[in-house]
Amino acid sequence: MKRNFSTLFICILLVGCSESKNRSEKPLAQTSEGIQQETVDEYNARKKSEVLNKYEQKANKNNKLPAQQKPGKWYEGGTLHQSKVAEWKKATEANRLATCADFIAKARTISNMNDLLAKSVGLRACITEATKGLPSTDNEKVSDIAVLCIIQLGY
């Protein structure tokens, strides 16, 4: 049975959401030495932190703007809002970053440009990683993948 990427990603999100409603604040168990294991909430928070750190590390490595682009204008010139993933894969890093800045600005209130840059870089990394090596995602809308990533990253 074949499923497209969006369906699979939504299923993962729905499972995560339904599990979050059934979380327990009580410890899961104690070991024979009496050491308390982490609660489900602690585990979920740790896992979310690990995922965010992974994207931030990857984003920091890739956060190089082209030399011809003026500092402070990194958020201008995004053209991938209505594009398919196939176009995203061919686009420049600067175009991807500017498009992500627009997605983030629409999704949440931004307090400063550093916050916008950090979130945009994380979103760019998420979209790129989520579609990397998956030709089945080439006909998906970039905006659909962006929404899923924004939810997954907690932006």
C-alpha cells in the first residue's frame, strides 16, 4: 500500500496529538534501585528538544547568504509560496530562506528580526530534510509541507 508523504506526515502528527491527550503526569515506573524514570511529559519535551536542536544545528551550518545579497535583506525575494517541492529542490538557499520568512511571518507574530531569521532557517531545514530523497513529494505544495513543519517544530 502506497501513501504519499503528506498523508504519512499527517498521520504521524495525529498520533502524536492523540498521545498527548493521554499523557500522564505520574512517573512511568521505578527501577529496582528506586530511581524514578522520566514522565511521559519529560520524555516528550526531551525528544522535541532533540529534534529542534538537530534542525538548529543543520540550519547554522547552512545559514550562509550569497555574497551578492545585502545584509538585512535576506527576507526579500522569496518566490516559492505557490511552488511544488520539485521547484523547492532546484531553488537557491536565499530564495528558500526568504520564502520561509514569509511563511513564518504569516504563521506567528515576530518580536524581532533575529527571531524571524532563526525560525526561517529552522523551517528551511525542516522542509528540505522532509523532502530530501523522496521523489514522491515532488508534486506536493511547498506551503503544505511548510505548515506541517511549522506544527512539528512548534512555531
